[in-house]
Amino acid sequence: LVREFYKEYNVINFPAGNSGTQMGGWFRKEIKSVKDLDGLKMRIAGIAGRVMAKLGVVPQQLAGGDIYPALEKGTIDAAEWVGPYDDEKLAFYKVAKNYYYPGFWEGGPTFSSYVNLDQWNKLPKAYQEAFATACAEATLDMQAKYDVQNITGLKKLVANGTQLRPFPKDVMIAAQKAAFDLYDEIAKENPKFAKIYGPWKAFRDDVQLWWRVAEFSFDQFVLTNPVKR
């Protein structure tokens, strides 16, 4: 369905990377309930910004290099970036100690490569296969590297005084409702979005049936029962 959408713009897309679940961002003050988000100025863009706006947040769009000084001066109250590996390099912990999780707006963001469809069709079949294979390999490689590098990044952040905090449950519940309310609103206004959203949501609902059986039960056990030696 996504391929059909891009085809209208003479583009073909390929998944080419994934960071895994990202973090929820850096906050100058602790968030104890959804009420604490009201009026909060946060660097967050796109659909995520629209969802957060429904919770009272005032979205701010800033380039990566402008986030640190904006947090330091108090121009913004919070900012999301990526995760421990990337965030540690930008030293946000020096100006905002509260590091929240999860980044529910990027629970598994897929990066993509885009190719002009006319030019793609001119390529020999072997070149097309090579490109598609490289994108698939990039997806696996990126996820694996983030899984390793985020460990080191997280340890460095905690060693420098970062306070890891989960979003309060009322924030998560309110955000989930706000997100799906927004998706429904967009679907009513945008037939192209609706064409993808309907099947996506149906699959999401179905796949959770399976994940609740083996995946979730296994992960929950392993993460709450570490091996002691």
C-alpha cells in the first residue's frame, strides 16, 4: 500500500534502517502527571508534535544543533532526539537531567531510501536486486548496532547524573488516545492516509494477539528475572 502511494509521485521506497524504540526526551523538570505537560514548550515535530499538542504541549521545531542552547537558556522546557547513543554525544544531560521513556511516537521508526521510479526502471535487474538487498541489510545492521551502542550510551548518561524516568501511566494513556483520535481525524480528511491506515490498524490489532502470547511473556520473564550467579 505504501508503494502504491509513492508510485503516484513517481517514487519507489525501500525500508533501509531502524533505530528501535526511541527515548521520550529530555525534560528540565519532572513530569508527574499529564497536567505537567500543559503549556510545556518541547522540541518535537510532525505527527508527534500534533499528538503532544492535544496534551497541552506547545511543539517547537528546532534543528539538532539548536537544541542544547535552547534547553540551556530555558527557551524550551524539553526536547526529544533519538536515544542514549545519539543523545549522549550531544550532552543534553548537562542542561536537562530528566530523561524520559519510551518515545511512544517512535516505537520502531523505519528509515527509508527513495528512488525516482523512472530511473529505477532503467536499471538492470541485477542492480535493482543489489540495491534492494543493501537496503535490507542496512535495516538489520542499523538495528543491531543501536542495540549495542545504546547500552554504552545509557551507562555513560547515568554515570553523568542523568535521571531515567518512565512517563507516568496517565501520560501514556492520554497520549495513546490522542494519537488514535488524530489518526481518525486525518483519515476522514485524507483518503490516501485512510487507505493505508485501515489495513495497518487491523494488522496492528491482530499482531498483538500473537505478541501477547510468546513474545511478551518471554520478554517480561527475562527482563524481570535476571540470572543470578
